[in-house]
Amino acid sequence: MATFPKVPETRQLPNPSDLSSTPSAPASSNTLEALSTPRNRGRLLKVLGMWFGISAAVGNTIAAGIVRAPGDIAQWLPNIYLFFGVWVVGGLYALSGASSMAELGAAIPRSGGQYNFSRRALGEYAGFIVGWSDWLSTCGTAAAVAIVIGEYSGELISPLSGHIKLIAVLVIIGFFVLQWRGIQWGRGTQLVTAAIKTFAFVIVVAACFLWGGHAHATALASVAATPPLPSGWPLALAMLLGLQAVFYTIDGWTGIIYFGEEVRNPGRDIPRAIFGSVATIMGIYLLINAAVLYVLPMSQIAGNNFVLGTAAEKIFGPYGDTIIRAIMVVSLLSCLNANQLFCSRTLYAMSCDRLFFRSFTRVNGGGTPTLALLLSTIVGVLFVLESFEIVIAMLSFFFVANYTLSYSSLFALRKKEPQMERPYRAWGYPWTTGIALSASALFLIASVTPDLKTAFTTGKVWPPSPAMLALLILLLSYPMFRLLRWVTRRNESRV
């Protein structure tokens, strides 16, 4: 038998995440393609395209927020122009940032979301802030979505009533099992559920305009009193609350950037998916709000926590509420699937960069970061079993804070790495990026202004608002960052 010389043991090929995050090695889709093929077990698989990116964004974004947000916004701003105006402003905000996010996503095609941009441009601590706030808030969102699924399931199927938390936990575990099998299972589920929910909402909107003439006439003739429109400082605060609700409801249009190194052609598909996501999400939201305003008077919208159900009852009669709840269950399942995909990728990326334990970089043959998915699932279940309301209330602040750092990252990278390969360059730069950055910064300042005003006028600083609490958590994150860096480097030095 022929013998061969013994080949010296070699280290595993560098993780593509490490290559694309190092300033001395600009992201190259060719290099990533070579290192991240589906044949390599233990790697994320390059099997995703533009339509998955849009479905992930639509699935994640269009969920429970659109059910509650119109009623809350109408309560704060009971004026048709202001009510619709905050939605338009939210859409313009997303559009102004879309090209900037598309450039970053195409230039740094890593899985893990906005964390990658801040870490590369602004340093490890900035990346840590974005990564941890994104991961925790995504786990919290998954918990909130699962609980609403439990609530709606009980309304639709009587024997399930009263078992909200049990249903929520089982649904989270169910998606954990599905995604453990591989990205193709998560991809297929996302494409199907996002398509169903989009088609269903389009049907409902069309029905409102086609068969809602009688309801529209009744709404015009309504003399029911609506909440008075505030003025002065209360109006400014109401506008802020309305924008917070809109920003939370529309957040998710960047879904494709969580899968950068799993996209077959990131330079082409990431920008297309981002712009397609913004257009699809805002188109559906504006149509839904227009349909609601068409069939309901403002007095019935204000304070209504299930305004879509009320509007559907005007069109479909007593079956309207059931129809909307069934649509929402599908919508929420799509949202939960996307959120669990997102949070596992964020934790995986941080582990690749030694900002969390290296063992969490393990990926199974199906392309799933297994330990990252397991821990994310456990945290989601804990949020369900415990109180997560404060976390959910802080989400809009976390989201906008992350956008602020991402837009700042684009400016920093244009200056620090002018030769970086950029398959797509932001149109209107620096103006569009500057507008998005300024709007984000102003929103953050406005979010903490009420607390600061109260502190200066009354001396009362506790309890803090959700925005102030989110800010304090971000400021206190540095000790955790240093501890994790010390632990991970110490563990590696022992290997």
C-alpha cells in the first residue's frame, strides 16, 4: 500500500467574519465566497438572495405594532394631517438612511447586523454597545411577539384561552427546533409567511376601499367627540410619542444586513433588498392607515388597541375581528422566525470577534450557529416568563441609537478607508447620511429631554423614563465590555 508523508496539522481557515471586519483586510465578496461555500461544514452558508432579505424585513416589521400604533398615535394626535404626517416622516427617515445602510451592508458583508459597522468604524466598544443592545432588544421583541401570539390564539381557539405564556414558550421552542435544522428551513418559512401576510393585508386594504363606502359615509357624518388636540409643549411631546411609536413600528427594514455573509451576491442583493424592504413596508403601512381613516372616524381610532379589527368589522361584519386576528397570527409567526434568526447571528458575530465566548461561533452543517441560537432562545423564554415591558419600552431608543452609530460609521469609514471596496455607494452622500444622522440624534435628545426638564424643575430623577433608562444602560455597559474582553482573551491564552 502506498504511503504519503504526514501533513503537518494546520489551523482552520480564518473565519470570513474576521477577515471582513479587519481594517487591513477590506471586505471582499470573492474572498468570502471562497471561504464560505455551502460545502464547508461549520460555516454560515451562502444560500440567500434579495427576496429572502425583503421577506425577512417584511416578516420582522409588519407585526403587532401596526395593530396598536394607529390607536395610540390618534390618541396623542387626533388630527388627520398630524396622524398621517408622522407616518410619512417615519417613511422619509427610513428612506434617508436606506442608501447609507445599503453602502455599509454591501461593503461589509458580515452576518450580525449593525454591530459590524460600528465595530469596524468606531472601535470594539462602540460595536459592543450596538451588538448587546441589538441582541437583547431582539430577544425581548421575540418574547413580546410570542406573548401576542398566545393572546390571539386564545381568542381564535377557545381551549387555548388562558394559556398565553405556555403558548408563547412553545412557539419560541418550536422555531428553535426548526432553525436548528438549518438556514434553508428558516429561509423557506420566512418566504412563505411573509408572502401570506403581505397578500392578506393587501386584500384587507382593497376590501376597505372597495366595499367601505357606507362606512366611509358614516365616518364623515360622525359627530362623536375626539380627544382635543394639544398645543405648545404638550403638542411637541405628543409628536415625539407619535414618532417613537412609528419608529418602533417601522424598524426592521434593514433585515438583510443580519445575513451579509450568507447572501450569494451581497454587493447586488443587499442594496436591492434594503430599498425593496423600505418601499414594501411603508407602502403597506400607509395603505393600512389610509384604509383605517377611510372607514373609521378619528373618535373610533383614538385609543383603540385593535383598530384593524374594528375596521374589518365594518367590512366583513362579525367575522372581521376573527379574520384580522388570524392574519396577525401568521404575521407574528413570520416576525418571530425573523427575530430568532437575527439574534443568533448577532451573538455569533460578536463571538467571532471575541466579544463573547468563542464556543458560540459553532455552526452546524445546516448553517445554524447552534449555541448562539440556544442562548437567544433561553433569553427569549426568560423574557416571556418574567417582566419584559421595560425592555420593550426601551426598544425605540435602542433602535435609533444603533442607527445613529451606523450613520456615524459611514462618515468614519469614508475618511479612514477611502480605498475600501464599495459595490454600492450611498446616493446623495453626505447629505442624505447627514440628514439621517441629524434626525436620529435629535430624536435621542428629544427622548431624554422630558426627564431632564423634570429633574431641573422638580428635582425628581426616579423612576426614569424608558429612554433615560436605556441611556443609563448604555453608559454602564463599559464594565461588562471590559470583563468579557478579559475573560475571552484569558481563555484563548490557555488554549
